Amino acid sequence: MNNKNIFLISVLISIAILSCKKDKPIPDITTGLVAYFPLNGSAFDSINDISGTIHSVVSTKNRNNKIGMAMIFNRADTSFIDFGDNANYSFSNNQFTINCWVYPTDTLYSGAILSKRSPGGPFEYSLDNHFNHAVFNFDNWSDSGSGSIYGIDPLSSSVTVKLNQWHMITYVADGSSLKVYSDGDLQSGVDNFNAGKFFSDTNTSLMFGVGGGWGVNYYFSGSLDDIKFYNRVLTDEQLKYLFQK
């Protein structure tokens, strides 16, 4: 057998080996998923089989430009969705991942993407921009509102509001710190855990499109889609995969 034939056989063997190589495993994005709101033209938590009550919210295009596959909120109409209370909407172990797709349309006023608090208490959390309209923060409190579980107001884990664009915002708390990701990329700010503080499982409703600070409700203007709650920390690889889906 000449050298040319030996070379060709070697190439064919290499191709065969490479073709048999297994695909890279898909990151686990289902374990620990305790609530999922597709918002594909309706208000439904597919994990807990809960239908939310819609107030002046209608369907719109999603990030893939598919009609009726996201929900749009209008501040002027005091739009919101009320999902009521469920234990899976609280994070009493202080560890969680909240992942959502957001399309804000203005920053003239404060607005909340989601929240689980009443204006006068009890309190749990609110993802909003009421401290600084240019950024979103994950405000979080003990049930009495007497202090934050993570960080000190104003919070450090901020993500820039980008108008008229779809972006994936993710908050991750691991029991030691609270961090935020934008489109799968870790942002610089970190809010550390305050010793002795814990989230409570209150009876307040989970709301989309409304929330905020003490004594007030801030309504969101824009669209929301694919909101997921996990009772665990997602890795950077898993967040990148969610962003690319």
C-alpha cells in the first residue's frame, strides 16, 4: 500500500470518528423551575396551573416577531396581571433565579416589571426602576419592610434600561449575594446578603406590570414575555442557553 492510500484511509477514519462524536449536552434548564409564565397571548402559569387575572393587558409580538406571543402593558391604562398567591412565588430559602424578557417603551416614570408586595405591606420583592429610571433593580425586603435581604438601598445590582428593544434580564441569588445578568452577561454590581434576614412567604399576590416602593404602585409601559422562576441558582452556561433559545 502506497503512502497516498495510507493517507486517504487515515482521513476517512478521522472523519468517521468525528461523525460519531456525541453532541454537547443541552444545559439543564428544567430542574428547579417552580413557575413559568409563557405570556403567549394569555396569562397562565404552566407549572402551577394558575390563570392570572388580566387588567387592560393585550397580546403583542414577541422577540421573534411572532404575533400574539407576548403581552403588552400600558401605564396610562394601569395595566397589570394578578396571579394571586402561591408558595412557589416566594423564596424563603433566599436562593433563586428570576429570568424574564422585557421590552420597555419609556423611562419617564417609575415602572415595575413584576412584584410580590402590597403598597403598605407585607413585602417580598419588586423588579422596578423607581430609584433610578435608567436602571432596573430587584428591590427586596423582609415582610415588614424593615430592611433588605440583599444589599442596601439604593441597590448595586443594576441593569440598564434599553428602550424599544427586547432584552433578557436575570436576577440570581445564591444565599450570599444577589447578581444581575443582561442578555446572559453578568453585570458589575453585587448586593451582599444581610445576615439574619430572610424572605417570607406572605399572602400577597404576584403581579406583572405593577409594583414599586413604599405606599405606591408604579405601572410598567412595554412588553413582557417568557418569565421563569427557579428555586436554585442557574449557571452562566444555562443563562447563555436561555438567551439563545
